[in-house]
Amino acid sequence: MTDELRSFLELNLPKVKEGKKSKFSLGVAEPKLGSHISETMKITCQSGEFVLELLRGVRLHFDKFIKDLKPGDLEKAQLGLAHSYSRAKVKFNVNRVDNMVIQAIFLLDTLDKDINSFSMRVREWYSWHFPELVKIVNDNYLYARVAKLIEDKSKLSEEHIPALTEILGDEDKAKETVEAGKASMGQDLTPVDLINVQLFAQRVMDLAEYRKNLYDYLVTKMNDIAPNLASLIGEVVGARLISHAGSLTNLAKCPSSTLQILGAEKALFRALKTRGNTPKYGLIFHSSFIGRASAKNKGRMARYLANKCSIASRIDCFAERGTTVFGEKLREQVEERLEFYDKGVAPRKNIDVMKSAIETTQNKDVEMEEAQPVEASAKKSKKKKSKSEDAPAEAAKGDALEDAKSEKKKDKRKKEQGHGAEEMNGINGDITWSLEQIFRCPEILAFVGENIGSGCENVESGYGRMKREKNMVVSTVSTFN
């Protein structure tokens, strides 16, 4: 029971005193939920056909029970609930998406079939021109590369041997190819036909390269999603199991008996229908462990391997942190079981192996936790060292800055003094020039004398006074002009 349900019930139902039964009963559609409510909150709950009919009537006339409910609000609320439920079901961790593994393994199987069929088509098409090459080069991908390199067999020469050796990896095969091309009995093809053959061979090569890249992608995704299962049984077989089960969670829910025959459902139901022998293994038959076991021990090995795969899948599904320790330990157990079937060497007990795996994971966690403070302390010490090393340099920089500031202040003072002297000279010159003009005109001289008095005679007595007198003289001159 959630906290929201508890608070809702406490808010809307009358309180029940301790040691007394409730005078009312609560109708609940789910019997298990009703029993849990009665245990935790001491409220009498009923669940049956009568309660279900009442709830059906409440749902039918729900809009009449609430006053402020507008038409359409109930449908919107139902739609919002459906959307929130769907979001909660779809929520996943981006780094642990098993859907990507399912799609990748499906595409890998499809590419294998397509590349095989296309390669056979290339071999058949180019064999009309160079039939001897089929016996020399058996690999489909190498055959497409060689056909792309040779093009026209009549142009084969000793110059092609290094390139053929690089592709085939064998100089004898390269020389044999050149000799076969000189004595080939195939028919000649037109340039247009050769171009089409080369284009198709290039497409097959591109598909083969993409298949390699897709396999690498599948390996990395399996190491992220199911590292223990991948280390136990292999990436491809583990991906097939996840794909056939539908998801990693579904695979973890499967018992080991179901996982053992996963992929052999048709044979199982046919055996049940005809009352024959049921299959011993399904997809896990592709594991190397089943192939290494003897014929009489294949069934027992499949059962044991399915047990370990079930444990690994549950660890991968429900563990908070991904690790390959358990998968490696389980793989060691399977190896020991193989030795026991072949040589009779007694294997270790499962509880001892799991204890050692848990200790290993705990030691790794402790090492990681210890490594983090060491790194942090190293960073702090580096910072302290850098600060201690930078302290004298910063002091020297501070002294230099102070010297530069003092020099700048001195320069500013000198400039101000020089600028003041220049202004004084300019003022004196202007005033002298204006006084000369004034002395030429006695009327202006009389007017200025009334305003500035005897200040004109002592022009160099002060900077501020000269500035004011200059303004007065210039304004007076401009007025009379």
C-alpha cells in the first residue's frame, strides 16, 4: 500500500479507535489489497460480487457524484492515466536497453543469410568468366575481393601477385591464380558485364564489412546489458536467448528447465503429442560446452549449463552495478563439470564459488573507494604545490606591479605639470594678444578696467585667476567686435 492511498483513506474515512472494530466496512475490488488494508489500518474490508457491482455502478455514474466535473474531464483523466501508465512501463535505462540487442541479433542473422546468398551469386556469375578461381579461393568474402581486383582475367600478370598475396595471405595461391588466369577456359565478358560483376562484388564486400561492425556493436551492448551471461555462454548465444525470451527480464523469470529447451518448442510439443522423447536442449546447443561434452553427457551438460545461465541472467537483470565476476566464476564451474564428466575430478561446491565471487566484488568496490580519495588528495597536493611555487612568483609580480604603478603615477604627475605649463603658456599668450588688442582701443580698455581692475597688470599671478580673466577678456572683445 502506497503512502498516497494511506493518506487518502485516513482523510476520508472515520478514525477507528485502538482495540475496537470499525463500525463501517470498505468495499475493495482486489481481495489481496483489502486484506493488506485491514492488517495495516484495522479497517474491515469486503470484496465480492456485490462490491464489484457497486463499483461498476460508481464508474458508470461517476460524473453525477462530483458537482464541478465538466463533460469530457473524465475522458481526459482516463487518457492521462493511460499515458502515465504507459510511460512508467516504457521507462528504461539508456545504457541497458535489451531491445537494441534483440534488433541487432535479428539483423545479424538476416545479414548472414543475405551475404551467403549474394556471395554464391557472385561466384556463379564470375565463374562464367574465370571458373578455375572457385577451387583456388573457398572463402566467399575473399572470392569477392579477388574478383574485384582481377576484373578481366586476360590482364592478369606477375604485377598482380603482391596485391593477390595481400588479399589471400598466401603467395603460392596468388601465383596459382595468375597461372590459372593465363590458361583459363572461361568465356570473355563485355566491359558492361564486367562492370556489373564488379559493382555486385563491391556490394557484397560492403555488406560483409557492415556485418563485422554490427557484430562488434552487439558485443559491446551485451557487455553493457548482460555481462555475466555474455562471459558465461558468449555474446551471440546470450543475445539469441534474450531475443527468444522477449527481454532480459523475461529470461530472468524463466526457470532453468524452460531456458534449457528455449528455441525447441516445436520439437517439445511434437514429442508431447506423439508421446516421444522430449528435446534435451534448444538454443544453448550452439554453446561450445555442449559440443565439447560426449554424446552420453550432452543432456546433463545442457541441464547444468541452463542452470548457470539462469543464475547469470538474474544477476544481470536485478544487479545495480554491472560486473563480469559472477559470469567468470560460473564459467569456471562449467569447465570443472566438464572435467568431472571426462576425468572424474570433483568440482567445487556452488556456495564456495559464490562466496569467492562476492568477496572479489567487495574487494573491487573497496579498491575503487580507496582510489577516489587518493586521487582527490593528489589533486589537492598538486594545488598546494602549485600555490607554494607560485607564491614567490606572485610576490615578484606584485613588486613589479607596484613599481610599474609608481612609475605610472610619476609619469602622470609629469604630464599634468607639463600640461599645466602648456595651458599657462597658451593662456598667457591669448591674454597677451587680447591685451594688445585692448591697448589699441582706449574705449575697450576703459570698459575692461572697470571689470577686471588691476588684474591685467599681474597676468602671471595664478592659473585659476588667469583663466577667469581670459574668459572675461575674450567675451568682452567678442562683444565689442
